Amino acid sequence: MLPVKPVCNSNLYLLFMSTEEQKETETPKETVAPAAEAAAASADHAAAPGGRAPRREGGNAPRSGQRSPRRDSSSQRRGGDAGAEEGPQLVEKVVHVNRCAKVVKGGRRFSFSALVVVGDRNGKVGQGFGKANEVSDAIRKGTEAAKRAMKKVTVVNETLPHEIYSEFGGAKIVLKPAAPGTGLVAGEKVRAVLEAAGVSNVIAKSLGSSNAANVVKATMQAMLSMRTADQVLAARGKKKKEQATV
């Protein structure tokens, strides 16, 4: 007897179904989850010859066939330049900055002048004067002029070889050598020249005008006119006598 398949009630239909038909309906076909499909597709794409491997942690690392970040190359280039440029370290000291105002129609026009001292702390020092409409430009011009005017001065054991008196204009300067540990006993204008030249122990006194340009020039004149005992004897054609050991 053939089973009757009612249309209205599904429960009665299941009761009259054959065993094979029930098995077919109870065992659904295998389905693949969407996530699994996506993972399998990405793995197949990575395994392909022209595929791109998935990005790992540390995405800043350069990929194959690409250039490294520009900052790495620039930093290496700067480091190489810094190592290649090995020269004396110059000391720049701004002694005085002056402002000049010119009254014109509609207001005032300001200009600046800067007095700069440059030295290598090893017996070479120079002074320069620069003028410009901006302070930074005036200092730059004064620094360049001081570098061009650098001259060799006499320094013995971080002090002066002898006492000296110098005048330039209204400025009058007295410089005296001092024992180690004394330091620089001097004003800011004279101190700038002595520190740039590499002098550490001196007693100085300004007796005349306090004009910055004249004081610096008087100090430079004093430093350039000093000579050691060996230089004086060599000029006279003599040799320094050796001290007898006790």
C-alpha cells in the first residue's frame, strides 16, 4: 500500500514517509562557514606565485622591492657628515648689541650692530663688528668678520707670560698673570676675549673708558703684543740658559 502524502499537515507526511526518505531529509548536506571560506581563500591567494603574503606585525618594516624610509637614510647621511667634519670647535661670544633709531616721515627705522668675539680656546682669537636691520643678521655678520680676523696669541700654561698695559682710544687695560686656580678676574668684555683665547688664570682691570669696542680692541692689542722669554732671546740671537738642577 502506497503512503498517502497529505498536503495540509506536514507532521502526518513525515509519519508516512519511507525510511530512506527520512534519512535523506535528516542528514543535511555539508556546508562551509563563511569565515572558513574566507580563510581558505586568503591561504590559497598567499600560496599563489603572484599573491601577496598577509601583513605581519610591525607594518613599518619595508617590503621586498621597496625603499627604506627616508628618515633612516637622512639620519645616516647626517651622521656621516658629522663624522667627516672634524675641526676645531670655535667659541662665539656676543659682547655687545647696539640699537640705532633713525627718525623718518611716518615713524622710526631701527638698525642693529653687534660686537662678536670668536676663538678656539687654544691660542687663536678674533673680534668682528656687524651691522644689519635685524639682530640675527648683525650677529651673523659680526661672527663671519671675527672668523676672518682670527690671529694667534701667546698663552703659557693657561695664563699670560707677563704683565702688560695697553691703550686703545679712551680704553686702558691692565692684564696680570695669575697662579693656577685663580680664575678670570675681569669684566665681561675682557673676559670674553680671554676665554675665547683659552686663558683661565688672569687678573685684569679696566682703567679708562667702558666703551665695548675700545675695551675689546685694547685687550686684543695687549694679547698680540705679548712675547715669551724664548721669543725675546731668539730675537736677540741668544738661547735660553738651562737652569741648574739642585
